[in-house]
Amino acid sequence: MSQNSATFGYRDVDPAEKPGLVRGVFDRVAGRYDLMNDLMSAGVHRLWKDAVAARLNPQPGEVIIDVAGGTGDMARRFAKMARAAQLRRGGDDATIHVLDYNAEMIAAGIEKGGEPEMTWGVGDAQRLPLPDACADAYCISFGIRNVTDISAALREARRVLKPGGRFLCLEFSRPVSEGLRAAYDLWSFKAIPAIGEWVASDRDSYQYLVESIRRFPDQEAFAALMREAGFSRVTYTNFTGGVAALHQGWAI
Ligand SMILES: C[S@@+](CC[C@H](N)C(=O)[O-])C[C@H]1O[C@@H](n2cnc3c(N)ncnc32)[C@H](O)[C@@H]1O
């Protein structure tokens, strides 16, 4: 990929064009986003998200930012877990900040309802409207593959984390077995756009989502980008045979 082009699904586009194209996709799907996630993943995305929240293990007093946070699915989990820990052993309220560059997704999340620890804001992962070293943890779930310059977003994540802060990224990835890859391809390219058409009257947006998954770096390549951005102790865990992966790193 040359620096003069960015991916939009299987298309190579001008990097200046990509944010508007991606914003259009999420503008169109915002109202049906949560329902579509359940249908597309047969509910499995909930288990992956629960596993990420358990791995993060949010604590009272922590500042956690959920970037590309959409309708706040991850942030609600973090808020509830931090409060449960606070009830057990006291401490300050946690702050869970949901940032997304798409106001429609944020509006859908606010309408769905938040938790007292949650705040909402519109902002770009590549230029976070946050000071240096302000967060204990940064999470991005199914967001980073939509970002035009992934390395810029990773450097921003590194910048806003406190020393010792944790980075977690949940993203679709590369299934590890041939058999699973074949079944997954069939589901992705046949079923998902058809479900998009049926539920949201929008085949194209879901075709983009599927293609963007295929263009995203695999587990090792993404781990290498994290190291380049300055993260230490980078590891990943495959979920459902690598259909999704959780990458973790530390700002040390
Ligand atoms: C597939 S949704 C994921 C939402 C949520 N994190 C979840 O797991 O359900 C991807 C989100 O990324 C947001 N997004 C895309 N590019 C972004 C960017 N450069 N900065 C911030 N958010 C972005 C979109 O607006 C959309 O809400």
C-alpha cells in the first residue's frame, strides 16, 4: 500500500476520501448497528467483548478510553465492572470515555442509555482530543480497520496512555485453519451482505465491512505495527479460531 492511497474495502482510494466514505457507512448503519452485530456474528461478538472486558478488568478510579466506541457496547461493560469492583472495595469512580468520529453512532449510543461513569465525545482516533498520558487504558473494538492511517492511530494511543497504561484492540482477524477460513468466507461474502440488505436495506455498507476485514493486517502484522508505535510486551489471543483477535500491549 503506497502512502498515496488508502483502502476502502477492496478499493484503493485517496486517503483524503476515506474518512468521508467510512463515515457514510456508519451514518447509514447506526440505527441498526447493534441488531446487525448480533445477526452477523450469531451473538458471538458479545462473548468476545465480555472476554476483552474481563482481560482489562476495569478498576475504580481508572480512566479508560473507548476509541471508535460506536454505541458504547464496550464502555458499558467497563463501567459496570469498575462499579462492581468499587462496591466491593471502595475507591473513586472510574471514568469511561467513549470517543467516535461519527456523531450518528454517538447519538445512537446516548439514546440507548449509558452508565454514570460514561462520558461521550466526537473525535478522530488519529488526532485524539486528549492530553498526553491521561489514560490508564485504551480500548478500540472493531474500529481500527476503519481508520485511514492505522499507525497514526496507534501512535496516538501510545501518546495518551500513562506510563504502565494498557492498550487493547479487538478486531476481526485471520482464521488459523483452512477449513474455518473457507466457511468464514462463505458466511462473509454470501450471508452478511444479504443480511445487510434484508435488515438494513443496505447491502453495500455490509459488503464494505466484509472487504475491510480482509484487507486488515493479520495477527502478526498488526502486532508488528503495535511494536513500531512504541508498545511493549505485545501479545495476541485468537477468538473463535482467529475469526477475531485481541491484541494487547503496554505503554512502558
Ligand atoms: C464497527 S464500529 C465499532 C463500534 C464499537 N467499538 C463496537 O465494538 O461495537 C466502528 C466504529 O469506528 C468508528 N470510526 C471509524 N473511523 C474512526 C476514526 N478515525 N476515529 C474514530 N472513530 C472511527 C465508526 O464511526 C464506528 O462507530
